[in-house]
Amino acid sequence: MITDEALGMLGIDDLRGQVDTVVVAATDSQGRLFGRRLPVERFSAATRLTACSVNLAWDITQSPPLDAPVAGPHTGWHDVALTPDLATLRRAAWLPRTAICLADIVETGSDAVLEVCPRGLLARQVAALAGRGYEALAATEPELYLYRGRYDDLRAADYRGLAPTTLTRGDYAIQHGDAHHEFLDRATRALEHSGVPVEAVQGEWGLGQWEVTLRHADPLAAADRHALLKLALRRLAADAGLAATFMALPEDGAVGSSCHIHLSLVSGRGSPAFHDPDREHGLSATMRHAIGGALRHLDEAMVFYAPTVNSYRRTLREDFAGFGRTWGVDNRTVSCRVVGDTPSTLRLELRVPGADANPYLVLAALIASIVSGLDELIDPGPPVVGDAYALDLAGDVPRDLLAASERLLTSSWAAAAFGAAATGHYARMARREWNEFARSVTDWERRRYFELI
């Protein structure tokens, strides 16, 4: 019997005769996959590919590159190496006769993973957690909007007049899924056969908005699955004459697209670490400290949770995007929600990250925050009962990307957890994105000022 974990996964010996092409891909600063396609005959356990270091310094449009310590004219825009992790080799079932293998990014001539490599950042936080005697289980539930039309056509129309795939509210509504079952079923099967097991798919409240919940796994596997899901869904949507977007808020009047992160800890003995039947709500001291760490460092981690200018269109609304340093039991108005009613399902749900976040960086930041909570025995205080949005929490977290970048850059916790190179890199990337936005004239400005000012 093939288990969920094994479904779609391949070994080197499985490639011959099954696939013609192997994609070797690493994750850039925005969470997108970059790399090269190889004829299957050229792929082996010793494969090591080079790619220009500019891939770590591009902005979202690949222009302009950031002159950063890791890459720039001072390095000659040198090559870095992609080293495949053979444990991630799997079918890319959204493409014919193709496999994909995820890679870490190292300097050429070295096996040391670059400090700014998103996958490496997460691996180091997982190791730090293991040093405290815990393993994490994590799952992501990204939301997205599906619009009718192909990307090229929507781009040519300047993304105006978008036609959503649902025209009435359809949160949990079965009839909306029925109307699009062919695409949803095809996408679910392709993901399952690519080693990306899906827990559930549902319609969301926004017009054309959908949610895909992925099965839990160790954090690296969970982030790998998330990155592959985004790649696959864009291709599958395009094949169906649709366009998928993971923007946090794609239109005025829309509802934000989140990426809630579910995480629990297991002790070295394999027992759930978040449950204690003798404590209130069954929450162990370990869980309270984990929540305490997640909330204490929420402001310092916002660049990772909300990495674009558009992210804050969502976090500044009452769109169930969390609110300040708040937590509660089964309360969707807080930033950190306690979910689950058995020892094995009890977990925290971080509700702040949006669908535009890099899953590796989100999980790295959350785990680093939890490690801090465990080390310092941080208590989160009492849970919020009722509407967290009714609280006065002004200034609790950054309200725009510039403020978030400055908070990350000055954070001693982030420098200690991620290293000064990584902290500086991602803070500068965020500041550059803000500067590009600040120099642009928007439709909102023209509509507001053109005639009346």
C-alpha cells in the first residue's frame, strides 16, 4: 500500500522510463522556485548545478537587483550552487513525464548552505528546536483567488475588470465547489501524485477565493509542499484558462487571502508536548511558552509574515488576519489561536501570515520565536475572550513594510536567531520593495487628486 508520504515520491532508480525531464529548483527570497531543467540522463546523486547569485537579490519582478552582501557587482554577480536534496525527488504530476527535486543553495566549492537561503534558514531553526528536545509538526492552509482568463490576457488588460470564478459568497458552500469540481479534482490529484497530500479544499468568503489545506509534516517538508503547491496551481490554472493569485489582497473590496500556520510540538519520546490535562484548557506550560514566544517576537518577524506592500492591506483590516499580540482558544479574531480537542490534535494556529509569504521564512520565524519562548519561559498572559479587534492595540505590530523592515533590522533576537547576514538581507529586500512602491504613482492617487486637487 502506498502511504500519503510516499505518494508521488521517487528514488533515483525510479526515474528511467518514467520521466524525461528532472527540474532542479531552489527557493528565492520571495519563496519562488528557480533552477534548471535537465534531461533525465543528466541527473544523478552527484548532480550539482550552478545559477547566478542574482536570483537571491532580484525584486519580485527581477528588476532591479539589490546590491547585497550575498550578491552584487562586488562579487561579480558570481555563481552559487544548487545541491539537490534527493529526499525531495518526486513527480511533477502537473507536467507530463517530469520530476522535480528541491535543492539547497551553497557557495561554489563549498557544502555550507548560504546564510540567506530560505530552506537553510528553516533547517537551522528545526535543528535549534531539536536541541531543546522537540520536533515540530506543521501544516499550511494557503488561500488564493482564481479568476477567469489567462495571465497574458489579464496582464494586457492591466489586471482591470477581473472576472472571479464565483460571483456570490461561498464560504464552505458545496455548490461552489461542485461548479468547479473538474478543475479542483484535477488539481488535487496532481498535487497528491506530486507528493503534496491535500487535507481539504473549500470555497472561501471572497468572490473567486479558495482555500487548500495541506497535510501536516515536519516543517521542511511542509514548506516544500507549500512551494510546490503554488507552482503547480499556477500551471494547472493556466491550463484551465484561469489565473491564480496569492496576493494578500488582490482588489479593493476583496477579503484578504491568508496562510494560517498550524504547528505542534512532539517531545523526544514521541508524546504531544502541548497537552497537559491538569492545566486550564489542557494547555501545557510548553504550549503557553510557545505562544508567548510567538507573540513577543511578532513585530520583529513581520517582514517574514507580511513581506509585500500589499500584505498590509490585509493585516490592517478585520479580515481574520490576527490583531496584535493576542491569543485565545478557538478565537478567530486573535493572532495566535489554540485549536484541537485531543492531545494529538492540540496545536497553535498563527493567523497573521498572508498567502504572499515565503513558507520557509514564515516557519523559520515562528520556530525561532517558539525556541525563544521555551528558553525564556515567556508567558503569553490571559487569553482573549470575545472580539480582539475591540482592544486598543495601536502600535503593537508594524503597520507597513517600511516599519517592518526597520524593526527586523534593529532586532537583536532576529540577528541571534538568523544571523546578521540573513537579517540584513531580508530587511534590505523589504526596504527596497517599499522604496519602489513609494516612487510609484497609483490609480488611487489619480482617482483622488487628478481633477480635484
